[in-house]
Amino acid sequence: MTDMPSATYDRIINQKLPEFGETKCVAGPPISDRRIAIVTTAGLHRRQDKPFALGVGEYRVIPDDTDMNDLIMSHISNNFDRTGFQQDLNVVFPIDRLRELAADGTISSVARYHYAFMGATPPTDQAPVAKDLAQRLKEDDVDGVILAGV
């Protein structure tokens, strides 16, 4: 962090973060019995969905049967390099790798829905929607998540 501009450093160090109480870890089932979803911070969404906006805590739902060629990125950070995404979606949304794990029995199944946030959003703006996302994951019987942070 010492190489970044001082204004950026100060903003990161002084940003407000949500507070969470202590929660004891709970052991889950073996990975071979888990249903897995992807949660990415790459600002991905289907072409017909609303693009992400600056500082808005929200997410987009990506159904598993989405044509992956229909995904676009509206991540607004000018510091975010999109080259990897343009060459291989799996860099920011490892759906092919996840499907391979399901096909070979490493995991039980792939979730029906995956989720995308726009990473350049203050954490305090994302905290309220995280509870909504947790409920959606439970409804889809998801008990494991790949967090693809970018």
C-alpha cells in the first residue's frame, strides 16, 4: 500500500466498515456433498439487466442456465483491468471450473443461481443486501460459495 497515491491510501485506511458480532464457525458437510454458488465482485450482469452504479449496494442474479456470452461487465473502477475477463470469463466468474468439479464428483452440484456485486462499492453499502443474498443462497440449498473477488 505504500506505493499508492496518498489520497487513495487515506481513503482505504479511513473508510467505514460494517461491524459484525462474533459468530462461531460451524463445520459443514464434506465438499463432495456441497452445492456451490459463485459470488463475484466483477460487476457482471446479463445484457438485459441494469448496469451497476457508483456507490450503490446491490447485486445481480445470474441464473446458471445463462448464456455466458450474454454476460457483460459494468464495473466502474478506472483502475480495474478488464483484459482477463475479455479473454476468459473464468478469470472473474469460474463457472466452467465449477461445472467440471460437479461433473467429476468433487462437489455435489452447482447452484441454480450465482451473484455479482460491483466491487468498488463501500462495504457499509453492501452489508444490508448481504443478508438478502444469504437468504437466497439458503433457498437454493447452497452450502458453499466461491467468492471471486476482483
